[in-house]
Amino acid sequence: MHYDVFNGDADGIIALLQLRLSQRKTNPSLKESILITGVKRDISLLKKVDAELATSVTVLDISLEKNNEALAHLLEKEVKVFYVDHHRTGDIPQSTFLTSLINTDANTCTSLLINNHLNGEFVNWAIAAAFGDNMQASAEKLAKKYNLPVKQQALLKELGIYINYNGYGRSVDDLHFHPAQLFEKLSTYSDPLDLIDETGSVFHQLKTAYLADMAKAKNSTVLINNQQLSAVQLADEPWARRVSGVFGNELANASPDKAHVVVTLNKSTLNKNTSNESATNEATTYTISLRAPLSNKQGAGELCASFPTGGGRAAAAGINALPAEMLGDFFDSVAKYYA
Ligand SMILES: [Mn+2]
């Protein structure tokens, strides 16, 4: 049994999409695989593979460092693993059963690595994915290389943003489409421009939803806005959890020399506090999304990893549950780092 394990964002979904489209071309009777994915933040996915059932596993766009144990276990069971990613790796295990394609350069992403691997076979999808992972420069460079007209480029950018947007939420209940379902819907199109052309397609459904959520986000509270850093707080509602990442990207693109933080109060902890008189403020936590300045894409991963439940890449990182009393310290360390 083959397993496909992939991040539920645009990069993860489109990385698998390119591989699957390519495999289907040479082998139309390709058997279905078991898909393992989740919300964008849910990266501890490899442990969900049944090592007894699996004969091969493709892993896309999830940090090897966060899946090290599960990977070691699969390799021990002599399961063939193809691992493609651009996040923190930690120590990469040495095994004849592991084929890895890993590049942690801040200007590449998993779908671009797959695009190289497939010699640009589905380059329009790769361009959409790079835009979705907010790698504007890399996406534009690739589009230019293939002489893609500006209008089509803008449409692929929209598509990438909408697919990426669909991956954000506390759980899959927040999402418009389960990422596995979205993958299945998208994988019938070998050219994303056909999907965009089609009235009522998932592109148009996501666009409508995205615009509604973004309109609400523009009214959010600004917590800090200084030379180094801008921080906004969003409500703890499904719409805000969906839009936080792409809203952060939009802010970052508008002020490329600043770091950007989107703060969301985790309501579950708030409810616990208000319903229990003896509870203290200490149980309150925030979800943090940090983007390094676009003109200085470094440090975000380290900054977040130095707080409990934090981690990510140099250019973009997050903290799942930052204790409320650490919020000031977090802002201080971000401002200090980028000063
Ligand atoms: Mn990615």
C-alpha cells in the first residue's frame, strides 16, 4: 500500500498534484493511495502511516525534524520513503530506503523542488504553489522563464493564495474543503488555467470565501506598529483562523522591511478561564504567526522555536500556544532581532 503524506497548504497539495499527474501520464491505471494530510499547522503527519501496511510513502512539505521518529520507524521496517521538503531537517537519517530531495533555501518550496524533479512538466501548477507559499520572486522568475503572460501570472497567483488560504484553521472543521478533498478536486486539471476558466469551479468558490473573510480581517486591532514590527490581533472565530496566514502575507507584502505578527487568542483557554473563577490568566494562550521582513528573510523559525510550541522556517514561523504572559517578551525579542 502506498501512502501520500502532505501538508494541507498550497505547496503540499500542489507538490503531490504534480507527482500524481505525471505518474498518471505514464501509468493511467495508477492505483489510489492513502492520503494523509490536515490543516497547515498539523505537520506531525508521518506517524499516522501504518508501518505494517505501508510498502512505500511519499512525504511532501512537512519538516523532517518534526517527523524524525516516525521516519526512523518506517525505514527500520524497510518501507521505501521519498521525502521532499524545504523546512528544518534536523539530522537526516542514512538509509538505502530513503530518497530525499531537501533544500532549505528561503526562496524555494516543495512544489518548486518537484517542478525541478519533473523538468517543469506542470510548471503552471508550480507557479501557483510558489505564489501560494508567498515566494513572489521565485514564482515570477519561473513565470518569466516560461514566458507566461502577466494576466495568466496574476490568475495563478490568485489560485495559489486561495488554496493556501484553505489550509489555515485550528482543525479541518474550520476549513472550506478538507485538504485531501481539495487535492482530489484539483487533480483532474493538468493545467490550473482550465480550472480558473471554469465557471463555478473550486477556484471561484474559494475566491468568494476568501474575499468575505479578508473584508472582516481589514477591521482587526493593531497591537504594535513600529519601525521593526507590526502586530495585529484577530478574533478567535473560524473566519479569522482561516484568513490569518494570507492576511499576514498581505501585510508583509505591503511593508517589506518590517516583521509581521498576527496574534489570535485561543478561545478554548479563555472559556476555561471565564467559566472557572479560580483559574488564572496564565492558562490563556495565543496562536502566533510571524513573518520575517521580506527584505531580510531570516530568524523567524529560531525566534518562534525559542518559545514553547513554536517552530517554522527562517522566513515564516509560528507558535501554536504562546502563554499570554510571554506575549510582551515575544514582541521584544522580535523587535530586537530585526533592529
Ligand atoms: Mn511549503
